[in-house]
Amino acid sequence: MTQTIIFQIDGGLGKNIMATAVLSAIKKAYRKANIIVVTAYPDVFIANPNVNKVLNPQQTNGIYAKNIINKQAKAFIADPYHHSDFITESKHLLEIWCDMYGVKYNGELPELFISKSEKQYFAPFYKLDKPILAIHPNGGAIGQPLKYSW
């Protein structure tokens, strides 16, 4: 029976993009695993070759029971921002996140995979010979008092 890994990311877009590096490390450690990502930002993972299925949190009804009850699953749901090594700035976020799941961190970096339909849709807007740089200088939840979050 193939092992299933449920990787849930609770947080904003930036955290989800960072999570793509952790996902890569998870896939290296569990090459044959069926990986399900649960996130509020499914578009970050839809074209990612390390993912078998992407769900938003509202689609998880029964997913944990279905996959965990047979004991062939691992649930990676812990939040690295609450870890003492992150709070004390003792380790890099990605290293902490991998350590929390018992996965070796080998310097993986965040990656975005653009789907064929996304490329086709946006191609007319970006006819450039140069790469595009995207910057996300601010973050945080909608409705927070400050327009940024460290």
C-alpha cells in the first residue's frame, strides 16, 4: 500500500510559496508517497510535480479519516512559526520546518510551477526576453491593523 502524506499549510501566500521548498524535501524523503496538500492557496501547488492532489481547507471533509485510519499516512500540519528555533532565530525557517517533520533539509528553495493554461492565458501580456521578478514586500492577514506583518 502506498503511503499518503497530508501536508497542510496554514498561512498566507508567502508562507505557501516557502512551503514549496519543504514539499520538495518531503518528496525526496518519501519518493513513492501520495502527497496531498491542504492550503488556502491551491494555485501555488496545482502544477507542482511533487503533489498528487491539492485541496482547500473546505474540501477536507473525510480526507484525514480516509487516509489516516489505515495507518499508512503521515500528517504534516505543524506550524514552524511557533517553534522556538524560529522565535529565537536559531535556524532558518525551511530548516526548522523540515526538522519538524523529520525530513532532511538539503538547501531546497521555493519554486513556482506555472501550468500550461496559466502560460497560455498570460503569454499575450508578457512578451519579454527577460525574466520577470516578483516582489512580495508585505504580508499578513486581511483585516489586521497594520498593512504589513513581519
